[in-house]
Amino acid sequence: MRGMGVVTELRLAAEVPRWAGRFYLRHWAVIVGLSLVASVQRLVAVNWGLPGALGFASEVVVLAARVLLVVVIWRLATRGERVSWANARSFATRHWPSLLWQGALLSVAFLVFDVGAEQVVGGLLPESARQTYLAVLLFVKNPTVIAFTFVWWVGLVRQAAVSRPVPVG
């Protein structure tokens, strides 16, 4: 690590979710707007179902909306930045502990919002309420948790690939 301590690498890792929070708030309208495509589809599909070809077509639309969301996030996040994959490789070599911390932080978020909210809480509900709970949860998660995760991942790549020095310590 060449003089980089655990705390410094943790701080470096924490820069990304902080940046992601600011970015999400600054661009919430486009992020939520594109995410609502998946929200509405999940609400309808889970609550009432979508038959055969319509269900498949709706999944294709959701996939397209999510790809578009990631592209829009990437374009907004890297506007005016010089992105270099050589920088990303160098960052990964120098700051691999920071990347491990980010993986741990994302894993905790997954455990709380996927395992905890969907499976644990959903499992505690009576059978008659589970479908509605899941439909509403997915409606809410798409423009919040899922969209924020996309922003975080773009932020992680952005942190590693921009061609300016990363502030440390």
C-alpha cells in the first residue's frame, strides 16, 4: 500500500457514496424519471401479472430504461472529465483496499435492502400481504436503492478512471 493506511483507504472508498449522494440529489429528476419505468412495470407485474408476450416486452422495456439510465448517469458524471482506463488500472493497483471497502459497503447495502427488506420483512408478513408488499417495495426501490446503486457504480469507475490525482490522507 506504500504508506496508505486502512483508514485512508476507507476514506477514499467513502468518497464515492458521498459523491453518489450529491450526484443523485443534483440529478434526481432524470434518475427518478427513468427509474419509474421499472417501478410501474414491477408494480403491475407483481401485483396483477402480465401475460406471456406482454410480460416479456415489459421486461425488455425495463432493461432498455435501465441501460439508458446508466448511460445518462455516465454522461452526466463524466462531462468535462478525461476518462482513462490506464488510470483505472493504476488506481486498482494502488488502491485495491479501497475497492475492497467499496465492495463491503455495497454488500451491506444489498443485505439491508434486498435480503432484509425483501426476504426477511416480506417473510414475516402474512401470505395475503406479501404480494402487495413486494410490489410496493419494488416500486419504491427502483428510483431509490437500485438507481442509487447505479450512480455508486458509475462513481466508483469515475473515481478510478479520471485523469486527475485522487486526494488522499
